[in-house]
Amino acid sequence: MTARLQGRSALVTGSTDGLGVAIAQALAAEGAHVIVTGRNVEGGKRTVGSIEQAGGRATFIAADLGRGAAAIRELAHAAGEAAGGDLDILVNNAALLIDPAPTAEVEEELIDQALRVNVKAAFLLTGLIAPEMAARGSGSVINMGSINGLFGSAHSALYSATKATVHSLTKSWAAEYGPAGVRVNTVAPGPTLTEKISGIQDRLASMIAAMPSRRASTPAEVAAAVVFLASDDASNIHGATLSVDGGRAAI
Ligand SMILES: NC(=O)c1ccc[n+]([C@@H]2O[C@H](COP(=O)([O-])OP(=O)(O)OC[C@H]3O[C@@H](n4cnc5c(N)ncnc54)[C@H](OP(=O)(O)O)[C@@H]3O)[C@@H](O)[C@H]2O)c1
């Protein structure tokens, strides 16, 4: 364990599964007290257990980000309390991954749910936590974007739109909170080998063929980018998009 984030606290949404687990583990390995959250209690306990086993500090708070402002206020409050008052790092990572489908076949309920979880939750959570960081004069917000937010992709309009919005929010929040010392940045992964993504080998193969590195990222590689942006190593980086996509966005 190194100590780039010793004494800091971090809230990582969507850390019960997938990439968020690796992000929570990596932040904790640098000394941060990590607040793990999501709906799945078993998943949350697993993430906390893995962090504690490695000698780190984590607390699980169950929350459904699709349930609107009251639930999100509750999460922000409970996370602040668990962190002993101050949250130094917020990672807006939770999202609904959406199976490809023609636009005309996407149901209204799915559109609403995707906007609620991928956009509205991050918007409300940041609106609750970033002003407190600003009042203290420091903090780091990291939004999980995607290469899908950077260019068009047939049958992925809904997911891509939510991710493009996240990229836009990063820039607006960098402008809004940066002058008060809060850095807001995006990590934009390409295909990353979580359990879920590893299960779609056919789609993965064509995505990987278009990547200069010719391989998907590991969750640890994406988590390392988050740790970098959360740490003082990124002390004058505001409003940036850090792609972890084997070069896909560059071509
Ligand atoms: N994996 C990739 O290849 C890839 C590529 C580019 C970008 N990304 C981005 O990386 C982030 C993580 O993706 P992932 O692949 O790790 O996805 P994942 O394996 O599906 O995990 C999603 C996480 O979000 C949480 N979540 C979903 N709906 C929620 C809700 N209503 N309330 C609270 N939490 C909720 C889930 O927790 P619960 O089920 O416990 O609620 C889970 O922890 C996302 O922002 C995604 O867009 C991933």
C-alpha cells in the first residue's frame, strides 16, 4: 500500500460490481477511506471485505440512485457522516449499461431509468457534495464517461447520449467549481474486462479490432486513471477527459 490518498475519503457510486469495485480497491490501496455504494448489499459487503482484507478502510451504504432526489440526499448525508464530515473525492461511476437496440425499439421506461441513473443521480450528488468541497477549497470529482460518449455508434443512442452528457457535465462543473479548488474530470474507458463485458465476446472482438492496442483494458488500468485524477499528481488538471481505451478515441 502506498499513501497518495492518506487521510482522504472517497464516495464511489456503483462499487458493488464491475469497474467500481476495482476503483474502490485502488483508492483504498492509496490510503483513502472509501464509501462503497449500490443497491446490492452482498456486492457491497464483498467490496468492503476485499478492501479490509488488503488492510484498507471501507464502509458500505446501500442506495438506489434511480429513486430520485430524496434517496440521493440521504446517500450524500450518510456518506458524509461515514467519512467523518468531509468527502474529498466523489467518483460518479454507477450507470445502467444498455444492450444495443434500434432507437425506435427503446422503451420510454428504459430512457427514463438511464437518464435517472446515468445523468440525474450524478448531477444531484455532485450538486450536494461539490459545494461542500468548494467551501473547504479542495476536492476531486471524477465522472465515468465512455468512448461511447465521444462518437456515434449505431444502436447505442441512449447509452451514448447519457455518456456524452456526463462528458459535458465535467466541463461545466470544472468551470463552476474549479475556481474554488475543486477539480472535475472524466475518465473515458473503452471496453474493459469486467465480468459482464467479458461475457459478450462477439461484440468485444469487433471493438478490440478497432483499438490501436488491440486489447481491452483491465479494470485495474481504468482504476489507476481514477486514482491519478483523484490524487495531487493531477493537481492542476481540470475538465479533462482521460481516455483509457487503447487509443480508440484517437483514430
Ligand atoms: N465496462 C466497460 O467496458 C465500460 C466501458 C466504458 C465505460 N464504462 C463505464 O464505467 C462505469 C461502470 O461500468 P461497469 O462496466 O462496471 O458496469 P456494471 O458492472 O454494470 O456495474 C454497474 C454499477 O452501477 C450500479 N448501479 C446500477 N444501477 C444503479 C442504481 N439504480 N442505483 C445504484 N447503483 C446502481 C451497480 O450496483 P447495484 O447493482 O448494486 O445497484 C453496479 O455497482 C459506468 O459508468 C460505465 O458507463 C464501462
